[in-house]
Amino acid sequence: MFSITMTLLTCFFLITISIILCLVYFRRKFQYFTKRNIIGPKPTLFGNTKEAFFKRKHLTYEVGKIYEDYKNKAPFVGFFNFTTPYLLVIDPELTKQIMIKDFKHFRNNEFSTLSNKKKDPVMALNPFVMRDDEWKEKRTEVAVGMTQNKLKSIFPLIEDVARKFAIYIGQEIEKNSRKTFNARDICVRYTCDTVATCIFAIDGGSFTKDDSAIILMGDKMIRSISDAAKSFLPKRLMPQDVEDFFVYLMEEAIKYRTENGIERDDFLSHIISLKKKKNISDIEMASHGVTFFLDGYDTSSVALAPLFLELARNQKAQDKLRAELREAVGDSSQITYEELMDLPYLDQVVYESLRLTPPLTFSNRECSESIEIEGVKGHKALIEKGLRIFIPILSFHHYFHDPDDFIPERFDHGAVKMSKDKGVLLPFGLGMRFALLQLKAATFEIIRNFRVTLDPKMSTEKVLEIDPDELLMNVKKDGIWLNFEVA
Ligand code: HEM
């Protein structure tokens, strides 16, 4: 009896001590901002993002609420994502300071802690997850592969896939009397095939088969990255079979190009030239291909589906766009790269859709060297090494009047550039040129040939709800159901 009582008392004592230690630990952690005179909401036991912690809401919405509460009160505030302190940028001007002027202090993002070169040799070389000088080197290698000339040279390949996209819809309507499509599904087929042809020089076959290997592998890769990013334990970002598949594709593409002496100013030849100039390894070559594939396939399809949805909801804008596209080609049905990229209303439609539904709804940075920043009205703060910065892309995109409405005309008279300069339109990172080409080529072929309308099973809610389970992307789990008819 005595020993049972002693055991119970010891357990009680140990539990009480552990709770007290935890509370002291949390209290000290949660004093991070008050000690530094940075205002912000009071954290609870789960920080300020409890709903996101329990996957009831997407992190973007929780942080967006803090942004709204402090919008007119401070240029930046501190908040806790569970126990991790973040500085939330409220003043868009500060974004420029962080992303441009003082970028050398903020070049790493928090995803750079996810990769491991030994476990994940291909994914660890993606600039998204790299740090410091290595990041700079790889990022430059990717960026140089996306010059205007290279994009011009791959334009016929993208144009060809965009035509296949339109032919596929036309055939489904004519032969199978089908008019309803899940825009998420058809857009993934399109972006997957554009990247497959531009990077790996293969026909992905996504419009001819339902089980295209490259889509299956791409999907597996995205799931695995998303799971690893959410996991508390270190996990491989890319499963071995997916890595083997893409390394093989890259090796074959390079072999075919070199054995047949094909000369083309594109991303693949850029990778081959890096091998010659810098002697990069086969893994490094494959990793560049995967960087392009990963970002160009998923992010772009997540951007394209809501674009068609907005046009279906806004028939006047769709008519105006169709008129511009048809006028641009006249009787020829051909358009050049320059003509396509210069169509003003198409540009406004694309940016307005990205404003409403940016695939990446926030960006984050990690301070690598302490620095003092200054907001409007001289409000200063010392950002210490290691502090994470949260850039609320979606909240900045609501800076405009009637922010939930699709109004491409808001970008008349060069307002896209002005909004980017102000720091309130930030949909893209490094892949902007390639992504714009992909989005515009598909919109051009589809909208000039088809009228897109809402299917009755599609909700009429104006704003798409971001799935709390998805890490970064704006995805509608139930699909985006649209009807297509020949226009
Ligand atoms: C609609 C399509 C796309 C959207 C909306 C998009 C958006 C973004 C955003 C918001 C960032 C984060 C920027 C930052 O935190 O600094 C980013 C980074 C990046 N994007 Fe994209 N992207 C798209 C397509 C592409 C494509 C086609 C590529 C092809 C290479 C690409 C490559 C990258 C890379 C390598 C980074 C990391 C850049 C860095 O570390 O500085 N993206 N993207």
C-alpha cells in the first residue's frame, strides 16, 4: 500500500514539474516580441495559429486575420505559428526592403531546412530548399535558362500542346457529347505536357491517355513533398522511384539531344552547356530538370484552373477577351510569341486571376544576418538572425478596391507594373516568364475557340476556399467544374 502511494505521489510530482517547466518554457518563448517592443496579438498555448495547427483553417487565413486587425496600426507585427516567432510584414513597402534592398540578409526561406543532400540528392538541389551561396549559384543556373530568347525558341512547343488541349476538348464535345470538365484535371494535363516537351523533350501523352506516367509520377512527387513538409520528423522529399524516373528522363533527353546533334536555344541545351562549362554532375543536371518540372507543372496548373473559372463567372470579360484574341490573329489563326505576350487584356486577365487566387498565398524568409528595418513613420525594429519573416501575398492582393471581385480593368493603363512596384501584386518568383507563357498560350487557344460557363454543380461562392491540408497551393478538393461549348 505504502509503495503504491509513493509511486502515485512520485508520478504526480513528475507530471506537475513537467507542466511547470513547459509553462515556463512557453512563457519565455512567447515573450520574444514583447522583449523587443514589437506589437502583436497575444499568443495562446498554440501560438496565434491554433486553427491552422489543427488543420481546421489554412495558415493564410489565420495570418490574414492578424494582418486585417493590424492593417492600419503598424508596419509589421509579431506572431507565433505554434511556438515559432514570425514577423508579419504589413506595410508592402517593407516587402521591397526585404526582397530587394536588403535581400542578402533574407535569402533563405524556411523550406531550406527540409532537405538533406544524402537522402534527397535531386530535391536538395532545388533553389527553393537551398541556402546561402549554394542557393545563389543554383538559382542563377536556373534563371539563366529562362531568357526571352530561350522562351521564344520553345514557344512553338508550348503552342503545340495548347492546340492539343483545344483539340482534346473539341473531340470530347463532338465524339463523346461531353461538355463538363474538371478544370483542375485538364489544366494539369496541359501544364504537364508543356513541361515534358520543353524540359525532357518528350510527349507526355496526357491528352491521349488517362494514366500518363509523367502525371502519375508528378502527383506522387507533390504528395510526398507536401507530407514531408507537414511532418514533424525529417522525411525524404522525393521517393526513390520518382527520383529514378526523372533522372532517367533527363539522361535520355540529354543522350538524344547530343547523339543527334540537335541545336536549340532552350533550357535543355542550357543544362547541357552547364555540364560542359562547369562540369555539373548528372544528379545536378537531373535536379535542374526536376526544378522546372515541379514548379512549371503544379504551380501553373493551380493558376490556370481558377483563371477559366473566373472567365466562366464573368461572361462580359470572357467576351472582351475573346474579341481581343480573335482580332489579334485575324484569319491566320497564328500568333507570334511577341504578339501573344503583348496582348493587353489577356495580360490583365491573367494577373487579375493570379491576384485573386495566387498559387502561393504567402512567402517566408529567414534572417541570416541581424539588421534594423524601418517602416513608414520611422517605426524601427531590429530583426535578429534566425527570425522568420512572413510575407502575406494573398493579403497584399486584397489591397485593391472590391478585392473579391474579378475586374481585369483595374489593371488598365500599366497598373500591373505599378502594383508590382508598390509591392501589392506578388504572384511570382523565379519562373514568371515561363509561367506567363504557359498561362497565356492555353488561355489563347481555349477562349478563342470555346465558351466556358459554370457547371451547376460548381458552387457560386465568390472566393475559393483554400484546402487547410494543402501546404501552399490554392486547391479546390472537389474540383472546378466547368462547361465548354464551341464559341
Ligand atoms: C503560375 C506559376 C508560378 C507561380 C504562381 C510561382 C510563384 C512563385 C512564388 C510566389 C515564389 C516564391 C518567391 C519567394 O519567396 O521569393 C516562387 C519561387 C520559385 N519559383 Fe515559381 N511560380 C510559378 C512557376 C514557376 C516555374 C515555371 C518555375 C520554373 C523554373 C518556377 C521556379 C521557381 C523557383 C526556382 C523558385 C525559388 C526561387 C528562389 O529561391 O529565389 N516557378 N515561385
